[in-house]
Amino acid sequence: MFVGLQKKANLVFILSSILFFSAAIAGTQFATQYFVAHESKKVEAVLSKNLALVRSKFEANIFQDTYLADSLATVVTIDPDLATNHWKTIAQKLLNKANFVRNVGIAPNNIISMVYPLDGNEGAIGLDFRTKPEQLKSVLKAKQMKQVYIAGPLPLVQGGIGLIARYPIFSDYPVNKQYWGGVSVVMDYQKMISDTGLDRFDGASISLRKHTIDGAAGEVFYGEESTFSQADVEHIIRLPSGSWLMAAKFNIDELKHIQETKDLSNAIGGIATLLVYLMLVLHFLHYKQVHKASLLDELTQLPNRRYVLNLLDELTTKSMVRNNFALLNIDLNGFKRVNDSIGHQAGDELLKHVSAQLIANVRGSDTVARFGGDEFVVVLRGITNDASAKKIISKIQQAVEASDLLWYEQRISPSLSVGFTLYQGQETNVKQLLSDADKSMYQQKRGLKE
């Protein structure tokens, strides 16, 4: 019997041992795989962050030199003779301040007559854009837009590859009906690529694609086209006019070092997993906090301009079900007078007061945002006709204008000018919707003055 019990105990011990080691091995393997998975996500998060920095640097570089060059276009617009007579001095000052501008040119009637510096760029003198269809497209696009247009990257007559900021010049500014010619500012594309670190980026294959003049997806001018079909991350690089699309595919080889630490992970897998998890949670919470702050107006705590632009883009995008809505543009009348006569602190309180009244007089499904300064934007969901929109606008105006702000011993009576436009699934864009609502608001404001 004792021998039997011993055998039974030994069997239980063996079975328990097997179960224990099986559970330990399975648990260790699970912890290891969990650790590896989270470490992989960390690596990808770092790569994504670095990609975002590359995108931001691209945008900053292009915007900086483009807006520096805007001063040159302004001089030519105001006095073409002055610009041509003092061409070298004016152009030299621009190049001294810019980081990537390699040369600038002026083209009356779309024929380049002057280039600075001339050395190395002689081949551009006398170039008639009408003989270069690809370049002519961007020149005509800038003329049509009546503002700067970024063309390229494209091969240059004088050699090399460049980005070209096309500035249309009109002799009857600000009417802009009489086209005079243009100013071209050539930026060094290769130098810009190097400065952003794109050509030295480790851990991902990166490609860039430009949009065509009509806004469609254009050719891939950096990297491989296949990256776009396999992309782990995509970023839009916004230009002063138009945009590029950047796609990245992570290289799995960069994660092999994680697998090489598997033996160590087997020993400390549970602790490491917990630490990684806590780090990811903290990182996510921090991201949520920062992201939320970036979409809120600091003074009124309303959604800000960035938020409402993103919202309108989502509501009007082709990839979503389009819902009807009314877009209200609200201007606070006499706000400058309050700031000047009573003080900016009173002005701030008035903005917060009006914000609270606007929120109190719209539905929970609607969105109230501060667009900037004394301007508010309201998105009213489900509005299908002018009558419904005007009814809500009347309610908002009556409520806000009936609610005075008591500032110490002074009573401030708010007054609103409200314009609106309807979105009913028509082909349009966010810029046009905002412009229509803005025009409607100014019509009402003029009516009040009359």
C-alpha cells in the first residue's frame, strides 16, 4: 500500500511537474512574445515620430524660403522698373537670407529676362516658357490662382533639379486682371532632401509623390512607387499651394535585435512586459493630452481652427457618407472697441461669455469653434434648407445679444453678424465653404451699417 501511495505520489509529482513546466514554458513564451510585440511597436512609434519630424522640416524649409521670396514678388508688383534697375541688389538680399534658394529670375510676358546669380544660370536667359510645356503649366497655374505656386521637382534649363516657386505679377494690383509676367524662385531640391535627413533615414523605405495641377495623385519623384501600396505610415506634406504625399514602409530587419534578446526576455519577461505596457500607456496618455490641447482654443476652451478644418474635411470627403449641414460664420461686432476702450481683459471675458452663450443655444450634435480673433464658426448638423438655418441663427443672435456681460460697473452688450452656407453633398471644398459663409457674414455686416 505504501509502495502504491509512493507510486501514486510520484505520479502526481511527475504530472504536476509536467503541468508546472508546461505552464512555466507557455507563460514564459507568452511573456517573451508579448515583450517582443510591444518592443516592435515602440520601434515603429519612434520611426513614425522621426518621419513626422522629416515632414515638418520639409514644410518649414519650403514655407520659409517661399515667404522670404514673397518680398521680391511684392517689389516687382509695386514697381517693375525699380526691380529691374536694382535687380542685383534686391535679388542678392533675398539669397543672403534664404537657405535653399539657388537663383531667382524675372520673366515679363513669360520670357526670362534677368537671373541672379547670372554665373552658371546663363542658359535660363531668354527662355520663353511657351516653348517648355511642362514649365508653362505651372506658370499658367500660378496666373490662374493669382498666388504663388510650387512646381517640381523638375529638371532645370541651367542644370540640376529644383523646386520652383512661381509668383504671378499683375500690373493692376489688387484687381489682378492685367498679367505682367512672373517671378521664379528656384530652390535646391537635393540640398533640401539632405537637410531634412530623408536620404539618411534608417529603419524605413520612404517615397514621395506629388499631386498634379488638377489635384490628382501624380508621379513618384522619390523612392519606389511600391512603397505606397505597402505603406505603414503616410503623411501629407503641405506646400504654400498644393501638397505632396509621403509614404513609409518599415524595414523588419531593424527589429532583429529584439529577437536576439529572447533569452534575457525569458528571465525577465513578466517584469519587462509590465514596464513596457506602463510606458506605452503613459506615452498614449501624454499623446492624448497633447493632441487634445492642440485642438482647443486656450482662452475659450472651444475647438480651434485646426479642429474645425479637420472636421469640415471629414464631413465633405468622398470616402465618407455625406451629411447635410449648415456652416455659420459669426463675427463679434465692436470687439476692437471693447479692447481699446475697456481693455483686453474685458475683451477676453467677452469672448468667453459669447462662447458660453453659443454653446448653450445649439444642439449637442452641433459644433461651436473659435476660428480666430473675434470670429466663431458653427457647424449645424442635418440642416437641409435656408429657412431652418435662419431660424437657428435668429435664435442664436437673440440669445447672445440679450445676454449682457457685467464687467465691474460696465455693461457690455454683445452684437453678432452671422453669415451661413449650406452643404448638401455638392462638389466643393472646405476653402470654398468657408469663403461662402464669410461673404454671407459680410453682407449682413454691411446691412447693419446701412
